[in-house]
Amino acid sequence: MANTETCRLGVWQGEGIGPEIVAPTVQAVELALQASGEATPEFVPLLLGREAINATGRIVPEETWETITGLDGWILGPHDNVSYPPSVAGQLNPSAHLRKQADLWANIRPVRGVPGAVHPDLDVVIVRENTEGMYADRNMLMGSGDITVNGEVSLAIGVFTQTKIRRIVRRAAAIAAARDGVLTVAHKSNVLTETSGRYVAEAKACAEEFGVEVQPVHIDALCAELVTRPERYATIVAENMFGDILSDLAGGLGGSLGIAGSINASESQVMAQAAHGSAPDIAGQGIANPAGIMNSAAQMLDSLGYPQAAELLEGAVREAVVKAPTADLVREAAAADPETATPVADEPAVARGVEGAPRPATTEEFAKQVFVQLKPLV
């Protein structure tokens, strides 16, 4: 199939394990687009993080932002901002800066369970408002809303804006309508009536338009039910902090945070960013799991209007999770069922250790398994 257009995608390799997982992701995206014939990718390197600090004194230089404004989307590797020098202490990390400046207000995190997970049949999409809510670090014109009033009292300023709540709820309602038609609203309106309660009100206001049933559930009960009865939930909308907690919980229940994909999106741009961090403790060891950033890239492709490439990439990643599980997946499977959970070792990608015992796949072996699924289609 002939490629019909060019897709301009930015790439930041990231820090910690970032370069090890982003490089094969770029290759996988290129293969998926070649196989689908939907577009020809043009990859544009981005200067961010420590490298940008060393070169310009800024975590996100102005020239990088100018480059980003001309992109369709970008792949953002994990950042290790804890290690940044004191000279940039007042600047936002790469992810937060770009979310804020590009107004990437929708954080969409789908989680599908994998074999060996606590809940292998889990299939949920968490739609998280990304710009305000209870995260006080992004609620002020200048500085942080997390402040100390005196030696005894500290305050965290939460912001809930009707316009922003309405747009994220409507985005979630559209997703729910395409799934099982039920929109779960994570809230705590019994104590946060005028703030958290707005989510419930906006969901009910648009329910008829989107043809969805609204299911409000208190956040504490929802966390418990995701563990005990996850099949009840397919699409959840939540304010920032609730959504962050729920998506990490769901990622753990579905297999591992290492495979959880995530995008941050506006109406016109999308940033692919895995749910996990930079894991500097294992950087350079070749054991990091690239599934999360690859799944994020698949979401990005779908959001940009390349559904076939997205489906091909997601399918290849799911196949690799089964045939070449990395160390984190092996640990999660063993924890979920110590009696029966073992790595899948029938494929060549999963090498044999001492006396034939299976061992986890390396980052390179996992990536090769993804490529094996995609290359015959090109």
C-alpha cells in the first residue's frame, strides 16, 4: 500500500532507561506506518532535559518549543528531573512544561490485562483531566499552589473549572459511547460538593447527547472495586489526582506499569509518554521493558488518524509481552500466582538459563519480537 502523507513526529530519547526503550519504539512506529501505508514518518529530534540544561540553561529551550509547534505529535522519553542541578529548581520538568504550554488537557490511559496478570481480562480506559484539579503545582499563574502559610499550616490550592471539566467529560463520553456505553465518574462529591461534584453534573448533562449511561462512583469505592470487580468498568473519567492514582492501580492489576501506555492530548496535538518513570537504577542494564512507550506510541498513531498502524503496533506489543516477557512482567506474573506463573519460554526470543530454566527477555529481545510481527507486513 502506498504511503499517502508525511507525519512529523518529534522524539526525545529521555533519561535513565529512556534511550534504551525509545530507540526501538521509533523503529516500531516506522515499521507500523510502512505496513499500514497510512503515512511516511519524519522524525525530528528534540532538545530537552539535562542535555538542554547543559546547552542552554533551560529544561525546555524556546527553540525546542518552536519546533514542537510544527509537529503532529511527539514521543517523550522518561525524565529524571530529581537529578537536575539546583540552577533549574524553579523550572517545570519536560513533561509538565509541555503539557502546560501545549495545553495537553486529556491524559488517556487504556489498560488491557495480559496473561499472568492479577486481572488478565481487565480492559479499561481512564480519562484524566491533565491541567488542574488537586495537583497544586499547575494551578497558579506563577509558582506553586502548594504553600506554607506559617510554621503550623500548609495549603494545597485545588482548581476546578467548569469549561475544562466539560471538555474532559465530553472526551470521555465519546470514548465510552464507542465501548460499552457506560461512563463511570470517579468523584468524592459527598465532601467535595462544589469541586468534585462538577464532574458528576457535567457527565449527566451530556449523557443523552452521547447516548451513555452515567455511573458515578466514589473514588475510594472505585479503587476497591477495580481490585475486586474490575469487569464492571470500561471507561472512567476523573480529575487529575484521582486519575493518576486509578491509572497506576489499573496498570498494576493489568500486568505491570511497564506496559501501561499513555497519551497527553489537545484537539490538535498529542504527546506519547509511558506511565512509568526513568528507572535510573536499571539504566544501562538492557532489561527495561519498552512495552509502555510502544503502547503510548500506538495510541498516538490512533489519535493522529492512523488506526491501522496503531492496531498493528499494539498487536505486536501484546504478542511480545507473551512471547518475550521482560523481568518486570515475570515478577508480576509470579506475584499474581506463585504456583503456576512462569515466563513463556517456548519462543527463541526468551533464552534459556542454567539447566534450561527460562529467563526474562532483554530489552533488545523484546524489541526484536515486536519487529518480527511487523516486518513481514511491510
